Amino acid sequence: MEPLADFVASAFALVPTGFERGNRGALGRIWRLRTADRSYAVKELFTPSTPDPRLVAAEVDVTARAAAAGVRVPLSHPAVDGSFVVPFDGRWVRVFDWLDLTPADLNAPEVAADLGTLLAGLHRAAPPSATEPDGGPPDPWFDVPPEPGRWVRWAKAATASAATTATAATVGTATPETAAGSWTARLAESVSRLEQLTALATPGWPPAMVTCHRDLHPENVLACEGTLAVVDWDNLGPAEPGRELAKVLFDWFFAAGTLDRSGAGRFWTAYRESAGPGRLGSTDDFGLLIAARLNFLNRQIGIALDQTVDSEHREWALKEIDEALTILPTPESFAEVLDLVA
């Protein structure tokens, strides 16, 4: 059995009968640990820094509130010493309830309405908060995108890197597929759009903020026994409900430049009828969406161009860049959403 399984068994007083690799994301990997009578989700965190205990405590509190409000969430389990995060071989490990999760059917009419109801429940249960769990101001990741000139510099660096790789390929030290650098051309073509989006981002208003999940894309809201479940609370913190509402709407109902007006309408109607407090009234309400998308893209470009980074992480970054460029919103899509909810 994996050394990680033996460690978790000891640290959390479990008797494993099986240990299986599950999905991974940008920040960690999930394993399934089976015992004689149930299963647990073991989350292996890639971050080398110590997880802030205040963030963990906030997550434990908010997920308990969400569960009490009827939202399906995997609750955390403490280790034998009472801590919810334990170190292992330069990484960090957490243990949660195991939920049998599958991707939600984005084409099913009921999913959009269920998502609206779920988000309304999260926002109603969320405690007011104008600070991050560590007591600091709202994280600029969700408010302040990279400065506009960053995109031109990244495009030039990516083009230069692709040219170097292409040269290496001709002498047999890289493959032509690696050298192609198709993403670099897409990035260069997207510079003006990225600059335009950057200019539209405005910060939120702390007095209106509550503790939000802030990352409710379809990989973090999954189908579970006829309902939807919310996972991956690593990014929770203060946000205005309306700004998270806008991000969720685009994460689920906007793709390749097109808004799914039918799905977005069902989502918005269910959210409103479930007494969700968030509202959309101007382009300012898309600031969280813009900042989070562009900051994530910025980070993944940095990883992809860093030759010292492990190849697994660089390959993952390339996939994320491709998706991020594909789902870039537009000012026209903001206007369409505002018209839809008016």
C-alpha cells in the first residue's frame, strides 16, 4: 500500500482496506481510502507552505453552516491530535467524508435550477466578513487583475520560448509537438482582449461581503445521489454575493463566446426564488470574475514558462491555459447577462 495510506492510517486512527488514486486539480490530488465500513477522501495538497489554521477553521465553520442549510458538502475529519491538516513528506494532508461524485449534466434542465438553489443557500448561510480568515483585507486575487502590460510581456516571452524549443527540436532534444507552441499564438492573439478585460475590473465593497466559496466551477460542484455537492473550499473568503453570482453564471453557462441564455435564466430564477441576496446591476459586478480568471491565467503562464518546474505541473498548466483562453468573457457577454437578469 502507498506510504501515504500508512501515514493517514496512523495520523487519523483509521484501518484501511484499500487506497486508490483519484482526481487531481491545480492545488492538490484526491485519494480514496477504504475501511471496513466506509470510505474517506484523502486530499494531498501540493502547496509547500503551511496551510493557515485560521483558513482551515473558517472552512470547518462555513461548511458546517452550509450543511445545516441543506447544502451537500464533504465535512472534514480531525487527526488524532485534533488538527485538520497534517504534514507528510513535504506536503500536507487532509481527510474528508467520501462522496460518490460524478460530473453534473450541464445539459439537464434541472441542474441549472438546482445550482441556483444551492448558491442561494450558501449565500443565506454565509456569515458577514470583510476580511480574509487570517484577518487581512480581501485577497486581491479576487479583485485586482495583473497590470495591463503583463500580457504583452508574457506573449513575447512565450513566443521566444517556443522559438527556442523549436530550435531544440531540429537537433533532436525536443519533439516537434512540444516545439509547436500553439498556445503562444493564441496568447498573442488574445492580448488586446486581455487588456480590455483588465481595464474593466473593479474591487468589491467590503461592507457588503460575506464568506463565499469563490471557486464554484463545474469541477467543484458535482452530482451526488440526485443532488449537487460542493467540494474544494481552499479559496473561501470574503466576496459580495452578487459578484460570486456573476462568476458562477459564467463558469457554468458561458463557453466559446456564447451564453447559454436558457440555462442562465433557469439558474437566475431559482437563485432569486430561493431568496439569494446577490444581484447584478452593472459591469462592476463582474470584477471578481475578471480578476480571478486573469490572475489564474497569469499564474499558469508563469508555470508553463518555468523550466525548473516539474514536467507534470507544467503540462497541467498548458491545459489550463488552453481552457482559460477559450472561456475568456467579453464586454458584450456582460451586457447580455445584465439584460437577461434585468
